[in-house]
Amino acid sequence: MNITAPRGFQVASLHCGIKPEKDDLMLLFSQTPASVAGLFTTNKVKAPPVRYSREKVKGGIARAVIVNSGNANACTGAQGFQDAREMASLTAEALKVPEAQVLVASTGVIGHPLPMDKVRSGILRLPEALGKDGARAALAITTTDAFPKTAGVRFGPYTVGGMAKGAGMIHPNMATTLCFLTTDAPVSPLDLQQALRTAIDLSFNSISVDGDTSTNDCALVLANGAAGGKVDLSELTEALTTVASSLARQVVQDGEGATRLVEITVEGAASDAEAKQAAYCVASSLLVKTMVHGGEPNWGRVLAALGRAGVEMEEERTSLSFGGVTIVQQGVFVSGTWEAAASAMQQKEVQIGCHLGLGEGRARVLTCDLNEAYVRLNGSYLS
């Protein structure tokens, strides 16, 4: 199950020379016009492909998405925007579809112009490579990823497929990665936008690796209606959420240098919004993330993060658990629980539960540990 599982979608990928060896150009193509929806980074520094595609999504119809990896085409000025537009134009010409129905995405190093001679040559070769190899296509959009990320689900006569990339610069404020979704369900662009926003809020906007949001983040979904009939919007939203959640979880598991996945749940908050804010404060704490790497239940770090989260919180009402072991009750350590909590912290997947004892607000955020490998990778990223 991947992005080509829904009817009427094809992909192509190849090496055009942006990266030294691996595939670095990918094309997603709908055989018929598709409704399109998108969400884009809220970072004020937006790459030209983001600005270009954000405008095209407003048209509501798309046929293709052209994506390059190895170069973000970000902070490249007017030339960068011209290059993004040329990528769309060349793709449209090669596929014989309207230019307005081609979207563009890029990922990789910031601040370097695209090698357009290589990109042009690659785009011209893509149509003849179209097929159903979604796994290879997912690999072509990766950068520092350790593995490609794909997912899919069937509901009734319909299918949702998807792929994503991301391992670093992962934090919410829209999509926090590149994510592409497809479905053969019939749905209007307006309803599709609503469904995508819900799905992303519950998935990619509920993860964090390092607190950084990229200049190139985008999530796009194409719905071509190839399966016919009439879809229930709530069922489609649930299916999109399922696929996006799987992809988001894979992104966190692949966090640069990560060895442990961490699920942080905050309950008993004054509201869901405050619960999420508190969960993110814990998830982005360097002290908590290094604690998880060491496998030590140093609960004071979690309590301190909750206390500075900017939400309603009372120390005397707060309880904490690690792996289901309650280690703090009403703000104080529960005697005799250290060893059991330490054992829970040694698992590959760690659960940190926080109960504020104030209301009905609840949220869940996924993150990962932080260790020397992340520093080594990002300390010499360009070399």
C-alpha cells in the first residue's frame, strides 16, 4: 500500500544529477483531473516551490506534482521562483496537461540554485518512466532519511495512499515535512481541504523531532474520483488521518540519530489546546529528550517542562507516569517506583503520561530521543 494504491495514479522517479547517485526527481501523476488541497509551512522564510504551489492549489484542480530532492530551492531569490515555475511548465509540456494543474515541491540544502540543466533533462525523461513503483518514488524524495515512508488504507470501495519524507527539521506549524496523499474517492476541493486540515492536525501537527520547521514544508492531497460513487466525508477524513498518522509516526521513528520513539500524553488540562501546548513543551525539551536516550526516569525534567509550558498547571495536582508506572502523584515522587519506571524507559517505544488534574483537555504528541548522532550529522551537514 503506497501512493499508487488508489486507482488512476502513477509515479516515476530517476536520478538527474542533483544528488551524487540516488534518485532525486519524482513525478506523481493523475490520469484524470483531480481535486487538490494543500497545507504549507507557516515559516516566514518560504521556498519558491511553496509559494508557487500554494497559489496553484487555490485553483482546486491538479494533474501532477513534480518533486526534486537534494536541493531545497530556498532562499534563492527571483531565480528560485523562476526555476520552480519552469519545473511546472516543463512537466506540463511533457505530460500534455495545463501548466496551472502542475504543483512543485523541493527538499534538500538551503541557499543553492537548482542545477536546472540537470533538472530539465530529468523532467523530459519522466513521462516514459511512469508506472506503479510507489516505493521507489518514496525513496526519491528523501534526504537524510534512513528509509522511505509509505502507507495506505482501504475504506469501502475507496483507497487512500501516501508517502512522506523527513527526519530532521521536524516540528508543527503546518506539515513539518513533505507529504503527498492520493485517493480515488470523489470529493470537492473545498471538502478535501477541510479533510486534509483535520488529518494533518492529528498527525504531522502532533509530532516533533528537533523543534525546527522547514522552509519547504507542504502536504498535498489529490482526489481523482476514479472509484466513482459518493464518499462519506467523515470516512474519507478518517482514512486520510490513518494514512497521515502512519507516515508521521515513521518520520519520528526516523528522527536523525533517534533510537527511541516517545509518546507524550497530557490529560486533565483546562482545554485540548492547553494539553497540546503542554505536550509540545515536554516533547521539545532537550533535557527530556536526552533523558529518554539515557533511559533514565528523571521525572523532574518533565514536571519542570510542564511548569514552563504557559498553561494552567498546579504542581500539587500533577501526576506523571513512565510506561504506565505512576512515578509522581500530586507533585511528589511515589516511593518504590524508580526501578519499574527505569525498566519502562529502556524500551524502544516510551510512553510518558502527564495528568494535570484540572479539566477534560487531552492531547498526544510523538517525539524521539536526542543523542550524539544528531549533533554529528547536523554539525557537518554541508560537508
